[in-house]
Amino acid sequence: MRVSIFGLGYVGAVSAACLAKEGHTVVGVDVDPYKLDLIRQGKAPIVEANLEPYLKQAVESGRLTVTDDATEAVHNTEISLLCVGTPSKENGDLRTDYLERVARQIGEALITKPEYHIVVIRSTILPGTAEEVVLPILEEASGKRVNEHFGLAVNPEFLREGTAIADYYDPPFTVVGALQEADAEKVAALYETVKAQLFLVSIRTAEMIKYACNAFHALKITFANELGMLCKAEGVDSHEVMRVFCADTKLNISPKYLTPGFAFGGSCLPKDLRALTYRARSNDLELPMLEGILPSNRRQIEEVVKSIVRLRKRKVGLFGLSFKPGTDDLRESPLVELAEQLIGKGYRLLIHDPNVSYAALYGSNKAFIEREIPHIREILREDAREVIQHAEVLVIGHLDSATREVVLAENRETQVVVDLARALTPEALRGRYVGLYW
């Protein structure tokens, strides 16, 4: 294909060199004459392993040329990749002025271009930037309409400095978000020689995926370092700990626990986090990330309470009371805490959990629930239908298959279903559906 790349910095230069190597015709666009002169000579404008030979080969083959003329670049290509910087403002927000300037240049070039053109944002941008910032500029500057005269897509990059060429050919995945499926497929075709799983998603999803990845990378580094601080204080080799830790690909290094949902609980996680952070304080260590986990977990419960309060309905039915499905363990269950807060605010609450029967409770489990919810006997129901008939709001903590069928059969049009586990779908219900984070 014929591709123009706006911004020949780190991402743009690497993308230009690799696309040209794969046989595409590339026009690089930048306002910096020094950078343009370097590339014309086959020299790299940045320090990056193996980039210079790639650029030299691309220029010598004639597949890579550079210019400062945006109109020329747009008219001679069918796809434009925007690779300009999006640095931080002082308040932490994203600066989009470079992106806006390039979008205006492309829009003005489209005025005199009769052919359809796809504009692809490869820069890292917050969700909504493509459709709420870039798109209006393109339409206003060109006088044309998206999906009729030009397409819009987001194609985040996953290139690490120092290994960018290798990462280009072996990324974790390829992500393309576009307003039209045909545009997404054409952008994806740029990477047909790259052996990576392809995800065609919405534009906002594509924008957010890059932030999810970078935030998680930062989280992993901070987790390892905070744990390393405590290991050092305790005379433990942190590298040996993490070597074994990373060998667990069932739970630790895996998709487990990475699906957004309600708060965690149970007899292990809260207790062990408290012990770990207490030991850190005993060693005069501050571990802000680890110390912030339990307060953040409590915030999940508080946000659900607020969402129920906003509904302005007083009769609530809660499905699920144990800390997770398939157990009767109520210790430090977030659903117990949710029930306690609702009762404290005067809600008329009934609860059903097929694994929790008051008659069968004993020992520490019974002592815990009677301490937290003294009137548990009066509000716990073994028949799910009683809870549904009572409630104006159904709160889904977790469901087994039998209870799910009862809820689907018995829910009413006047009810609101607040789903904390994505156990149901809006289409399957008569009433209004409210998903926790979806």
C-alpha cells in the first residue's frame, strides 16, 4: 500500500522503516528539516538498534521518501499514520496540540483529494480523543464527512525503546479500532506479515487498550520493587522469590483475577495483605501500592452502595452472600459488607445464596455472620422466588445455574437488576439492567 507517516520520531521512524521493508511505499512527513535530511541520507534520527540499516535500505530502494508537505503526502498515499507526540500537561492531562495540528493539515489536504483516504492514529491517546478531538477537525478542515470521503481508525503501537524493530515484528498483538469494518481490515492488512493475534475493536477500546497495558506494566514493576524492599528488610532474596512466583502461570502470570468485577474477600487475601503491610511498617518501610489495595477494595463496595442509593428504591434482593460462588465461607465477604451497609441505611433487604443456610452455619462462619448481620436469620431466604417477589432492585453478587434460571424467569419489568458479576445480559431480562463496569 501507499502510506504516509506524520511524525518521524521514535514510533514514526520505526514504523516507516519496517513498512518500507515489507514492500509498502512510505512517505514520511515532519516539520524538522534536520530530521528529514538525516533520513534522506539513510541515517536514523534516534538511537535504536538496527534502525539505521532498515532506513538505509528503505531509502535506497525508493520505497521511503520524506517531505514537509502534508498535502503532497496525503495526495500520494491512501492511508496516513499519525505518530506525533502526545506529552503530558503540567496537570497530567494529555497534550493533543501536535495531533490537532496534523489533523488540520490532513483535513485541508483532503479538500482537493477526490479519493477515499484513511486516517489512522498511532499516537497514544485517551479514550474519546479520536472521535471528539481529531474527527471534528478533519471534518471541519476538509468540509467532508467521515465514512463517506475518509475513514478514521486507531492503531496503537507496542514498541519498547531499544527493541523496537524486534517488537514491530513480534508484538503481543495487533489492535485496530475503526468506525467501519472495511477500514479496519485495510489497516490490519498493513501488518499481514506480522505474526501476531489480531483484534478488530471499537475506536474507544483501541485507545484504552494501550493505557491498560502501560498501567499494568507500571503496576508490575512497582509490585516487584515494593516486594523487593520488604524481602531485603527480611533477609530474603527477592529474585529467588519472584523466580518461583513467575513460575505459576495458572494464577500469577495469567488472565486469572484480571476481569473487572466486585471486591475481593475471603479468609486469605485481606488477612495476608494486612499482615504484609504491617510487617513492612514494622521495618519502617512505606509500600504505597500494597498499602493502597485494601482501601481501593473497600471503595468498590462503597461505589456499589452509592449506585443503589441513586436508584431511590428501598426494597432490595441480594443474590450471593459468600465471598465467591461454590462456597459457604462468609468471612470477610464483600457481599456481607454490602448487605451490612444497605441494612444500616434502612433498606429492606432479603438475601438468597444456595450455599448458605442459617441452619447449617456453625463455628467461626456462624460467629462472623451473626456479629456482622445480627438479624441474618430474618433476611436469609432459601427460596429465590421470595427474594425476587420482594425486591424493587435485584443485586447479583453471584449466581449458580439454577438460581440464574429462576431470576430470568421471574424478574419483572419494574425491577432494576444491578449485576456485579456479569452473570446476566440486558437482552435476557424484562427490567432495567445496570452492569457494574460494563
